[in-house]
Amino acid sequence: MNKLRLLSGNAHPALARAIAGHLGVPLTSAEVARFPDGETKVRILEDVRGRDVFVIQPTCPPQNENLMELLIMIDALRRASADRVTAVIPYYGYARQDRKHEGRVPITAKLVANLITTAGANRVLTMDLHATQIQGFFDIPLDHLYGTPVLAAHIRGRMTTDVVAVAPDPGSIKLANAFAKRLGAGLALVEKRRISDSEVVAGNVVGDIEGKNVVIVDDMISTGGSMAEAIKMAKKFGANKVIAAATHAVFLDGTIERLAAASPDELVVTDTIPLRGDPARAGLTFEVLTVAPLLGEAIKRIHFNESVSSLFT
Ligand code: R5P
């Protein structure tokens, strides 16, 4: 792996260090700072000519800063004659707007894909895109990993019998189905209506969850509205134990309190995004699972031109 190089922006250095530790490859030194006027300043402090470089940077909040850092780092690497640049984006921000659902709105997921490609990325490695079709917005190779293997392995240790995977809305049904298959569990769906960007109401549960051990699975928890409503519905419909599981813990202000008020038996997320707040202090039984080995393994396989799809199982 003497040509493999790992770089991190300021979005999630802890995850980058964990990936580096898993691979036994040190992080390449880089200055990623700000000019006095606030513009992003990048300088790669080691030679990367002819190297296979992976830039680790989730585009989580603050999205604009993190995205800009990623673009400028890619540009710096191309100009420093890196052989290949892979953008490792464990959480892909701006993904919610992936189609024109009404007039005169942008498709930001496509715009960001264009920006990353134009900056000079040769490949992308990402996880649990908000909509899987965003893969097609890139005209460069993209490897898409799932948090399901990591989360499901944890759930298996917590729930063994009468398990039902619940989708908190129709958009998450594929994800819940993947969980159900992996756990040999049943499948159910919460009927959800979004009132505004931050408000949702749940109407009904499709499927039998009475007396069952329920794992509610989503790609992300942002305001926590969807998850909190689903937890309440699961309890109302007689679920026994309720675990809330999501890959991306975006956790905006008020999310932890909202989830604590819904009171699941456990909340489990992964470390694709640095954690904001302290769910345990709010009284939640809480676990963060690391995706560093999964991302590290994918990076190693991409570097050696080996199959990445086998990581799905
Ligand atoms: C729905 O489209 C997604 O799968 C999530 O349920 C949603 O984005 C989570 O957002 P929030 O936590 O704000 O309800």
C-alpha cells in the first residue's frame, strides 16, 4: 500500500484517524484552514505525485464549509499530480433535493455531484445515500456502501425472537426490508405525512407489530421528527421492545430531546457524522457503531482493484 494516501478535511478527523488506524496508513499532512476573509485555505504538506489518494470528508453540517473544503482539497491534489483522487463521503449532504417535486426548485444532489466531478475527483465512495438513484448523478465510478451490516449485527445481539423491522416512512421500506432479510425478521411500515421541513405526523402502522421486538430503521435522523413519531406509533400499536437505528446521526438542535421524549429502549447510530450533543445525558440508552473498518476495507479494495460489492454481505 505504499502508493495509498489518506487525507482528511475538518468535517470528521476522528473517523479519518480511525480509518487510517484500521489500514495502518498514516494520514497525509495537510493544512486545511481559513484565510482572514473566511475563504478556505488548503495546502498539501507532503508529496502526492503519482499516488492513489482518498480524501475523507462527510458533507454534513456545516455543509457549505465541508463541501467547499472537499472541492478545494480535490483541486489541490489534482494540481499536485495525484494519480487518482477518490472522494470518501460517508454522509452525502444536499441529497434531499434529488428531483423537481415542484416548480422552480433545484436538484442539489445533482449539482453537488457535478461540483465534485468538476473539481477533479476520479471516484466516489459513499454510504447510505438518501436516495440510491443519486449514484446515477455521477459520471465517474461510485461505490455505495450500506450501514445495514454494521447496524444489523448490533441488533442481532439485542433482539433474537419476534423481531420486526419497521420503516418510519415509505421511502425507507427498502432499507427496512434489507434489515428484515438480514435478521430473518418481519416487516412493517409507518404511514407518515410531512407537514413541513421539520414536522411530520404518523397515521397508521401497516403490518403486525403487537407484542413484537421492533427495530425502526432509517438512513438518517435529522430533526428526529420521523423517528420520534415512528417510536410513538410502535408503542401505540403494542410493540414490546423498540430500538431506533439509523446510519447518519445528523442530530439538529432539539433532536436528542425529541427522541428522548419518545423514549425508545435504545438508540443506535453509526459514526459517519461527528456526534452533536449527548443522548446519554438526555436519558437515552445510546450506542455509536463505527463504520471505520467497513470504509477502510472498501478503500483497500478500491486501491487493489478488488471487488467492493462483497462487503455488502
Ligand atoms: C425520509 O425521507 C428519510 O428517510 C428520513 O426519515 C428523514 O429524512 C429524517 O428526517 P427527520 O429526522 O428530520 O424527520
